[in-house]
Amino acid sequence: MVKYIIKRILYIIPVMFGIIVMVFIMKAVTPGDPVLELLPLTATEESKENLREELGLNDPIIVQFGKYVVGVLHGDLGTSYKTKQPVLSEVAERLPNTIILAVWALFIAQIIATPLGIWAAVKQNSAVDNIIVVFTMFGASVPNFWLALMLIQWFAINLGWLPSMYNGSLISWILPISAILVGSIAHTARAARTNMLEVIRQDYIMTARAKGQKEGTVIFKHAFRNTLIPVIASIGSALGSLLGGSLIVEQIFAVPGVGKYISDAVSARNYPALQGGIIVIALLCCIINIIVDVLYTVVDPRLKTTFMKSSKKRVKEAV
Amino acid sequence: MSKITTPAMVKLNKKTKGRHKETGNTPMQEGLKRLRKNKTAMAGMIIILFLIIIAIFAPLIAPYGYQEQSYTEVRLGPSLQHLFGTDHLGRDIFSRCVYGTRYSLPIGLICTLLGLVIGGGLGLVAAYFGGRTDNIIMRIIDIIQAIPSILLCIALVAILGNGMWQLVVAITAGTIQGMTKNVRAAVFMVRNNEYVNSSKSIGVSDFQIMIRHLVPNAVGIIVINAVGVVATSILTISSLSYLGVGLVAPTPEWGAILAEGKQYMAVAPHMVYFPGLMIAITVVAFYLFGNGLRDALDPRLK
Amino acid sequence: MAENSKLLEVKNLTVHYETDEGIVEAVNDISFHIAPGEILGVVGETGAGKTTIARSIMGLLPKPPAHVISGSIQIEGQEMLSDKPESKGFFDFAQKRARSADERRLERIYREIRGKKISMMFQDPMTALNPVLYVGDQIAEVIKIHENVSEAQARERAGEMLELVGIPADRYKEYPHQFSGGMKQRVVIAIALACHPNLIIADEPTTALDVTIQAQILEMLRDLQKKFGTAIMLITHDFGVVAEICDRCMVIYAGEKVEEGTLEDIFDNRVHPYTVGLFDSMPDMYDNSLRLKPIKGLMPNPMDLPSYCSFYDRCSVRCDACKDGAPVLREINRGHFAACSAAAGRGEVE
């Protein structure tokens, strides 16, 4: 198991290297001269040249790339055009907010959506199922920025129950999390329903029924864990889309997170901030995917034994 | 048992029901037949066709031009004159939403098609050849996949600049990884079938096998996924416009109309309601269609 | 076999699947019985309705689309089908309530029966075991449901069952994917026998296995059947399997019983042209003819069965009388039935 985890962690290296290459290409082709962006308009030609030399912009492209990689490995993600501060520290101080937003949304979505999806599948074609299907369809279709604005309109402006903007208090998390949550619930419930429909058609469910097992036990003991396998597998992509959604939702609710940082960077053409943000988000996604993969092996014994073969006695096929 | 019926009676009863079934249809034809009977799919398709008609005849349908300003009619609520009200420049929001169908819909469809050709091609090649080819393609996809697709789109538009073709490139790039994975999975399921092996053994070329055997057999799953991709692409386009990249104001793209309206939301909420509803309806239509399509082509799950 | 001690009696069972495309007439007016301790073979082609019969007996039909149109299933004298009519009208609430209350009552009875009095083995051992649970626990589960035993006792009994089917008990804590197909089928047998049922319904228990493993599994089934005195309803499409272990045999065609009798009746004195055709299409060691004689044509579409004999179109001995309504099941010899107007008309036997 440890071996498997180490293998997965090592696997981040090529992926992140690929990301860095992509971001570097982005950097190389982005319009605008970083020197002009970083220095005040009154800067002399000489100081510009000095900065250019200092940033290594006169080096051949391959050297620039090497320096960039070394820089990223040392945590140097560049300097924000806007604040002239290192991007890494700016991202680092915003990251916890984004993680709170995404992880809470994910957690709540899983808790609500998985049972909903299973319920719908067990009562397939009933009124309950139809309601859940319709809800998931609309939940997945409503653009999250519109939903966010509507929530502000109803709960903050019209009813005045909740703050319309993030202000650091616990209660001001409710609207941003809800705005990002609805889509996630919809997608997860849909996936859970489809998976459950697949599972309850399997022969082993029939075997369990043929044992005289109660229908409830059949669902929870036999079907549930098998449904969980694909649900867990989809957590990685669910979190990816939640992080994507946080770009917009954080902006609307003024949550000081990486999402807002990136979307502000986009509107201000603050490229180093955008590039740094992409690297951090990508790393986050990779780490989450490792966690998901490890969880996956815990739930699915078929995978566990594959990866643990070396530590366990070999399976003898007697027949 | 009280209600014994003789088998002859039972048979006679059913004879009169007159359900005759022609045989010899391909699975695809069977699927299309089921699709025509599927209410959800048909509802989705009618809305989509309706939106396409609106897009084609936009100048005839829209009562005003999408840039026509009227400083005497600023931020009016919905009325008979202005079905969706007017915005801060006195433009008719209904007309702007009507013209909006000319952006999201075609861009969403074109990007999905492009994504299908590129991503689908990659997935097909990866699944068919397997081994090293598969490894290389999938590792590249892994890299792209590590970035949430909307962030990838935003980053690309930020570099390329605003505009139609830039947006198309960005959205297409965002669809490729999903398409590749789906097509690869679909092709994997059919590529080891005996008919593929037998085609190989009689010397059919790889390209022929892919086109003649693999694509037709994986087409159901691919089409179902593609419909879903259209829906997410439309959502992404409007999200980008909302953030002020891609198609920006004064283009009457729904997300852009909404972005313009949001600062007036407290006083003129209709400026936000209607463009958002347009997006939601369009996306729902594609999901409805996709759901119906899945039920029709994959009757197991129904 | 004593006629009065019937373990299972099925009378006039008719089951349809109502799908969007039409009504599939899966089982049509089938009656049969199984006495304690006997092995009944049910033979038929794929799609003849064998599995539907088995699932009807277990009360495990997928509803919808399956509907039991008529008939009676009695397990040790206990009626297992609801006599409350199924309501088609949307507003027939009272009738619907009565029906569903009755179904719930029967479901409770069924839960006591499944696994305890009757257990079932499914076709494909590869998919019949839950991939995320220990095989041992899957055996212990059925013991815990039906017998008042502690967790530890159930585990111990499950271990014994594993040994009984030839699997070392120390493999209790392994998952199905660690077992080969033959071993999985042994586990399935262990589950089926765990509570010493009176009847096992085995739905093509050997079809998915290699020939050598098939023989082992059949031999084990027969040995255990002798040991426990369990009756078996063996569903198969292979007369070889029937010859090996069955006492009586029933041939199903297009959801109808076409012939039933003892092994001698079927193997030596078969009368129905379909049964005859089935034997002719099997290679015979002692027959010198170079060609097999397959039955021409295909089974009729179960959505569109003819009003006369379903086998008419493929029959080699058909006559005009065959077109006058469905053939009646006639007793040709004591305990030997066949549903063929032509054969009976010719007065084959007696």
C-alpha cells in the first residue's frame, strides 16, 4: 500500500512538469512586456535594461525555461504586476479560503447527493425518482454565477437574512457554498443514480435477494459499497469543477481566495498571478486525486489486492 | 387463483392489440425509433430546434436592434413593449437575448464538433493502438486534466485575447480531455471483439477498421457524451463572458448581458433574470435531449 | 414418486414482460411439480423461458416489466402468488392498496422461504458473488438470516460449508476475484446448501464453466443432493447434463411445456417432434451418419407467438390439424406427457 502511495506521489512529477511547460509556453507567448508592467512609467531606459537582465529575459529561451523551472521548484512563481509582491505568498494566503469553500461544498454535496441518487434509483420511475431527476437536470443547467446573483437577490437583498458579501464571519460562507453546491449536488446525484441502477441489476444483488435478505439490507449491505466505488472515483473531477466554479463564486461574493485572485488577474491582465494560480490549482488537483485513488483502493478490494500482492501470500488457485 | 385465462384466450387478447414489429433493424435504427418515442428527448429537441429557428430569424423576431439605445427608456421593467424590460442604456433586453442565441448555440456546437474530431480522434487512436501510443496520449491528457477545464479556457482566452475565434479555440481545448477519455473508453469496449480481430486477420487496414468497425460501434456513447459537452460548453462560454473575457459587452452574449446587468440588480433585477433564464433553458434542453438519448440508445438503464 | 407429497407445484403459470416494444410472452400456461428429493431437468433453448420460470418460483421477477398473468405456485402447499388482481386503472386506489398489501404479505413469506426452503444458483458464478465482501461472509449471511445463531457460530458454519464444497476454510477471508470460476461456483453451491433447503433451483449451473470443471461441479451437486436429500430443479440446455443426474425431465419450447417424463420416457420413447429434433441435432457416438440433423428455422418471436402450435413452422411431422388451436398436453404413458396433436393423432404409444 505504501509502495502504491509513493508511486502515485512520484507520478505527480511528470504531470506537474507538463503543467510548468504549458505555463512557460503561456508566459512566452503572452502579449505585453513584463518589464514595462513591473516598473513605474517614469523608469529610465537603463533601469529597464537592468531589470530585463535581472529577470533573465535576454537569455536564450531554453535557459529561460531552465531558470523558470528552478524558480518554480524554489517556490518562485513570479511577481504580481499589480502588487509587485511574490505570487506564491499571495496565493498561499488565499489558498485556505478556496480549500474551505471547495471541500465544504464537496462534503455537503456528497452527503446530500449520494443518498438522493440511490433513493431515486431504488424507486426508479416513481414520483420521487422523477422529482430528483428533474431537480438534478435543472441544478446542473443553472449557471452558477446566475444562481449566486439570485441568492444574493433573495436572501441578502429581499429577505435580508444573510450577508451578500463575504466578511469573514461564519454566516457569510453560507451563500457562496450554496451557490457552488447546487451544481455539485446535481452532478453527483445523477452519477450516483446511474451507478446504483447499474449495480442493482447485477447478479450478486439477485443472489442476496435469493438468500431471503431484506430489501433494505440488500441495498445497504450489498449495493451501497459497490455504488460507492464509482462515486469516489468521480470525487476528483467533482473537486476540479468545484475549484473551477470557485473562480466565479469567489469573485461574486468577494471571498478572498485563489479563485478571486485568478479571475481578478484575468481582468487586470496580471499574467504572473494567473500563471502562478494555475500551477497551484493544478498541484492541488493532483494531490486530491492521489487521496481519491488511495480511498478508492480501500473501498474496492479488487484493486487493493492488486497493489498489495507483494506483501500478501500469493493467491493459490486450487481448482 | 381466481383469474385463470386459457392460453388461447390470452393469445387472442394479445392478437387484437395489434403490435406488430418489423425485425431486421440495426441497433441504431431501433435506438432512433425509441428516441422518437422518448418524451424527454423530444422535449429537449423541440426546445433546441426552437432556439435554432430563433437564431436564424433573429432580425425578424427581435422587435428592436440589439444595439438600439433609447435614453428615455432606461432600466424599464418587463412590459408589452419590452418583454424582458430594458437595460441601463435603454436597449431592449428581449431583442438582445434573441440575438444571444447567435453566440452560445453555434459556438457550443462548433466547439463540441471540433472537440469531437480532435479529442475523439486522439481517443480512438489511443484505444486502438494501445501500448506506447496510448500511454503518450493519456499522459498528455493527464496534464491537461490537472487544470479545471474552465480555468484552462480562461487562461487561453487571457493569452489569445478576446474575440470569437479565440473563444472557439479555448472552449474546444476545454472539451478535448473529456472527449478523449470517453471515446477511448467506448472504443476499448469494442476493440477486442471478434469482428475486429477477424478484420485484422483478413488484412483490413487499421484506418479502415477504426472507421468501419470501431466508430459505428462506439457512436452511441460518443453522441450521448457530446450532447452533454454542448451543454457544459454553453455554460463555460457564458461564464467566461460574465468574467469579462471571450465575448464581452456590448456583444449580446447572454453571460455578457448578465454581467452588464449585475450592478443594477438591486434596482432592476430583470436585467439579470432573463439572460440567466435563457442560459438555463438552453442548457436544460441539451440535458433533456442527452438524457432521452441515453435512455433510447442504452435501454438497459431505463 | 408419491403424487400427494409435492414439494413444489406450479399450475398454469403465465408470465409476460410488458415492454415499450410489445408484450413478451415468456412463460405460457406451464404446470409441473417437484417431489421431495427428486431432480427435475428443465431443458430448452436460450429464450425459451427457463430462467423466468425459476425466478417466478423464487418471487424474484423484475416487476416491472414482468407480470404474472395467471397461475399458481405452491411451495409445500403454501400459495405464493397474489390472488388480488393487478389494477391497470390510475384511480383504482383501493384495488392497488389491496394488491400491494397482499404483495407485501407474500414478500414476508418469501423471505422466510428463500435461502431456507428453496435456494437458487445463478447462471454465471463470475457475477453471482458480491465483489466487495469476503466469500465466507457471503455464506455466513444466509445462515444468519435464517437460523438463530451468533456471529461466531455462523462464521464457523460457513467455514464448514466451504470445506464441504472442497475449499479450505482458511480462505474464508478472501474476495471473489481471488477465486477461479469453478471455485466461485462451489461457493455459490455452499451458499445454496448452507441452510439445508428442500429444493435448489440451479439455473444453468455449469454453462459458464470449462468441461472438466462442469463434471466436477455436477458430481458434487449429485453427491450433496444424495447426502442431504435435497430436490433439485436443474435448468439446462444440455441433455448430457440431464442424463448425468436427473430423475425426470421437462422440455420447454417458446414458454410452453412440450414434453415431460422420466429419463427413459424422454431418452428412449420421446414423442414430441421438438424433443426428437433436439436429440437429432446432438452428435451421437454410436450413430454412423456423417451429418447432424439440426432443427430448421428459429424459435418464434416471443412477442408474436402464433395461436396454434408454436413449433408448427419448424415441425417435420406437422399436419392440418396442428393449425386448429394450441396443442393439448396428453398423457402418453403414465407420467409421460407431450403437447403434440400430430404425435398423439398417430397414436405413438399405447
